[in-house]
Amino acid sequence: MLREEELVELAGDFPADGDLFAAGLDSMAVMQMIVIIEERFGARLGPQDVGREQLATPEAVAATIRARLV
């Protein structure tokens, strides 16, 4: 999703536990990502879901989405 939506340039071998912020994810991209997640997955993210810890890695993003779909 991050590559597809061009929110951040990630190498093909970017690890699931890699730091998205170190890779270039910025606050504008985070806002776009939140909108995309809500539209694509139907997950409603609240303030507790959009901190650096919840969005720091692809694994963390996936876990945040899964938590809001349950």
C-alpha cells in the first residue's frame, strides 16, 4: 500500500520491521496514509492509533489496521 500510493519510496527488500520514518515517511504522508487506510480497509483510526509507535513500521501499520477491524 505504501509503495502503491507513493507515500514513501521503499526498496523492494524493505523489511517488515523497517523504520518508515527513517525511510522518509513524513507528517503529510501520515495524514494521507490514515485517509487511505480508512477508505480502503474501513478501519476507523482514532488519536491512539496514529502515533509514531503505531505507524513506525509496516508491521506496526498492519497491526493497527487489524486492531480496528476486529
